[in-house]
Amino acid sequence: MKVGKKYETKVLPGPQAQVALVALDPHTGEVLALVGGRNYAWSQLNHAVAKRPTGSIFKPFVFATAVNNAITNEQPVFTPATLVDDSPTAFINGDDVYTPRNFDEKYYGQVTAQKALNLSLNNATVKVAEMVGYAKVAALAKAAGVTSVQPTPAMALGSYDATPMEMASAYTVFANGGTRITPIMLNSVRDPNGDVVDNFQPQKSQVLDPRVAFVITQMLEGVINNGTAVGVRARGFTAPAAGKTGSSHDAWFAGYTSNLLCVVWVGYDDYSDVKLTGAALALPIWTEFMKRAVALPEYSDAAPFTPPQGVVQLTLDKATNEIATPACPDDYVTAFIDGTQPTQTCEQTAQSHGNFFQRMLGVEPKPASPASNTNSSTGQIQSQAQPSGANSGAQQAQQPEKKKGFWGRLFSGGNDKKDDNKDNKPAANGPGARPPQ
């Protein structure tokens, strides 16, 4: 462009990203709001029913498949406290090698399943899918209505296509106690006289046990309260809610309250990369919509999610992933299918580990304090005093002998005497590997 005697380059604005929004009642399937694009005059494509890669909003189906092992009595038993390895890994699938990367190339090593979902860790999620079986994850997703998935490692990160409408229907599995409901746009058609021409009812199918659906819902609450979707709270939405961010070339957010479910998608028609996360693009739209929705009388009564019978909610210590006590104040709340929850307290675990190192270094363990009762969500958890395992009489009236040095004590097992306190050795399995009680 010529300006005076000079030429200046003017960069014309590129295409604007498209957007879709689907809101429905998760218990009836009635579609309450639908946005198919940002401008109908510009594009007549209804993006609410256009297929796009789902990104990380697919991940809850991976974790749901794993948690469901407790219902089907399969191993390994998996809970939100199960430890998963989040390290860079190459996954073999036939002749293909899949090497996913975490966002910003950050890896966390051993993390709980809850943290893996909170932070949307890619390597940890694929490892969960590999552990439980890609075919089982694909079967659950198809039962929920995500029909395009194939049993591959990439499936775990949402590489297959679905529409925003399909993902809204799939998320009813979590929001509606394990029952999937197909969306309906009309309740009935009537003639000019008011006579019914046709009535429409949503199709319902039981996909998950209600206990599994609740455990995943509480994990998704953690995503909003402490994870990648914490921007929901920062933007002023305070109602109890569960949700998940998603990023591929597009941006997604799927979330729900007790009475309203909403999915938002943002992306380009030509599949260009939006180069921003779901937390940056789709989450603000979801949050503003939901803030306005809960201001309406019909949706103002969003209630806390209610656990079904057979679910135990516990406060766990972050360091040990055992039941928290006042001595372990850095904690978090999570849900377990009854029989899969940890039974030790954080103090018992710390004492057990302490006694191990004391024995290794040849230091006499101190006697345990008297038994104490600690309240937890499940009732009274009693911490019993552990025997010291030392024979004080055996240390009296001995002939003087040369004391061993540090390395001598280390390789001789600590004491010259046999250690009778075997019960204080740390358990071989972590809290998440514990079979049903």
C-alpha cells in the first residue's frame, strides 16, 4: 500500500475461529441451548454437529475404564490415589511407535491418577490406557456414543473425531449416574388443533456403574478446583461443578453441574492450529455461559454431587496418599468404591518408614505412643500402638565388644540381634494397588 512516497505492508486480518456450544439437561437429554457458529451469514455449517478431534476431554473415559475394574473384579484395582508413571515413553502399537509429549515438556514422574487428570498429563494417561487395555477403553467410549475411536495409544489423548453434540451426550454418562441419554431437540409435534402428531423420547442406556460415574465426577471436580480448569473459579463461577479442558488443533471444554451440562468447541474450519489451550479459549466461554445460566431461577439450585451407596469419600495426605490426620494437614478429598480405599493413616505409614530406617542404621526405635482415634469420612479409624520389637533385657550385662561402624551396621542388618518387629516393614504395594477389602 502506497503512503505518500513510501510503500507500507498492511497485514489483512486472517479468518476468525469458529465456535460451537451445546447445553442440555443431563437427566432428560433436552437440548437447552445450541450455537452452531459465530456468524450464520459467514458460514452456514452447524459446527455443533461437525466432527473434530476431541483432545483431552476424552481422557475421563480412560480413567473411568480403569476405575471400573473394581466393579468387574479385574486386576489391577485402580483408584484416584493409584500411582502412575508420568515419564517420556514410546508406546508400541503393531508396527507403529507413539511418543506423546506433555504440555510444555514437563514431566512429573510418579503421580496419583487424580493429579494426572488434574494436570492433563499425556504420558500418564496413555499408560493408564495401556494398563487397562486399549480395547476396553474403546468399548466404553463407543458405548457412550463416541463411535469413531479405535483401540490405539493415540485414542487415550482424544485423537479421534466426535461432534460437540456427541461429546455432550457422552458426558451424560458421568453427570447422570452412569446412564447415557441421547439429546433431543423436540418433545413433540402437534397439529393446528393441538393434537399430538408425534412425541419424542430420549434413548437411555446404562454405560457405567453409578459408583464409577461418581468417582470420575469427583475427579473432574478436582480438575476445576485444582487443575487445568481452575480458571473457572478465577472467573467467578462458584457453583459445584465438574469439567475437563481439551486441546488438539482445536480448543474444548466440557463440564456440568448437577442440573446443566455444557460443551464448548473453538477451532478453524481448515483445521489450522488455534495455538491456544482449551483453558484459554473454550473455558472462558463455558464459564460466562454457566454464570448466566445459574442466575436463572431454573438453574440456580445447582447442588453438590451426591455419592451413591457403595462410595466412600476420604481425606488423604498428599505425601503418603493414606488417610489424613491432624498431623498431616496437606491433604485432599477423593472418592473410592467401597473396598478399594486405603486403611492406614499417614502417621502409621510415616512410623513404619521411620522404623525401617532406624533398624537399618542400628538405632533403637522409640516406643509408639498410646493408641489414638482419628475421625475420617468413614467413621473412626483406630491407630494401634506398634510393638517396638526390641528386647531391652538383651542389652544388659553383655561383655564389652567392639562396636561396628556405620557400614558394618548397615550390611549386618542394623543390630547384631534378630529384629522381631517385622510388622513395621512398609507394605509392598502402594495405596492404589490394594485389592478390594
